[in-house]
Amino acid sequence: MDIDKVLDALGRYEAFFHEARLARSNQIPYMVRWVKRFLTFRDTMGDQGLEEAVTVYISGLEGIEEVADWQVRQAEAAVRIFIYQFRAREKIPELEGRPAVVDACETLEGVHARWLRTAAG
């Protein structure tokens, strides 16, 4: 991914978070930071699928002692919203794939709770 395109997409992602009110204003810079780190990480993964890259990234964060559980959940939510909601809306070609699965009006906590129910089910 071209760095200028990444920075442009991250700026639009931040604006998207504000518009959709998916997180509190003080949380949004962290959400953007998690996605930036994920995109950097994904560049190192070669041809592996997008969902596999998310799984490996989140598993890696879980293994870092300095990253709290709530931060791992925040990172996962940020990345999944970027991929399945924002990317679908923006039609970012480098990440084409699954359709959006997050309702724009749903809160970050609601998204996380739904993922927990899905994972447990």
C-alpha cells in the first residue's frame, strides 16, 4: 500500500469515526493508531488473507504484556470497523473482500458485544 494512500485513508477513517459517532472523541486517535499499525503489519504478511492477518495481528497483541486486554479489544474493533465498514464504504481496492458487517449507528461497545456473542455461539 502506498504511504500517501494510507495516510489519506486514515484521515478519512478518523473523520468517519467522528461522523458515525462510533467512539468517544478521545478514543478515536487510538483507533486510528491501531489501524495504522495493522496496515504496517499486514504489509509484512505477503499473500495471506485479510481475516488471517487480523487474527495473527490480534494474537500478537495478546502476547505483549504491556498491552492490556481492553486495548486488544479496542484494536480488534478498530481494525474490523476499518475493514468491514469503512473500507466497504470507501471501496479501498487493496482491501476488497467481505461486505460491511457493522452498522454505522452501532457503538463500539455494541460491536464488541456482538462479536463476543458470535464467538461464543
